[in-house]
Amino acid sequence: MTQLKDLKESIKIKSKQLGFILTGVTSCDAPAHYPIYEEWLDAGHHGAMNYLANERSRLRRADPKQILPECKSILVLALPYSPANSEFRILNSELQIASYALGSDYHDILPQRLQTLVQFIEEQIGHF
């Protein structure tokens, strides 16, 4: 148990070094609050992101093992959208720019950081 706790702590430290502001590990069991997500979808809160509401997406979110059957746990990471200096967010009383649009595109940033984290984890536990 101590080794697992040490591994989790070292992953959290490495994640922070890579710019992630939150790191957690959770079970790959079906999420207890999944019905709330279904209600959110049914209310149309997903907007134009129709892929979130299709049957395949719903099944995969209801049961993470649909994605990776051998999954033992899930690593959850958070990266802030806002750049350090977000004073430009409100240009005037009429026009606002969303925080995610001010910084670099996360599609360009995340893959390299995640690969670095995967390599770090593999160094700790071996290639799986």
C-alpha cells in the first residue's frame, strides 16, 4: 500500500511540474453520478457537441471499461484554460473573449505533456 501511495504522490508531483493544477486517481467503476450527466444531456446542455449524446459516448461514459476493459484506475488531470495574464478577457462592455480562446490550443499542449507523464509513470512501474 505504501508503494502505491508513493507512486500516486510522485505522479502528482510530476503532474504539477508539467503544469497540471489538479491530479487525482479514481476507480474505473461506473460513475455513481452518471444519471446527473444523462439529465444534463437530456436537457440539451451539451449544445452543438452532439457526439456527447450519441449511444457510443453514453455507454463509454457510463462504464469506463467499455474503453479499456483491463483498466484498474483512472488518472484525472486538470489544466487551466486562462493564461497567467487574463486582463484581456473583457475588451469592452459588449465584447468578451472566452478564457480558453486566449491561450494556446490545448490540443497542441496536452499530447506532449501527457506523453511526458506516461514516460515518467513507465519509469516508475515499467512498461505495461
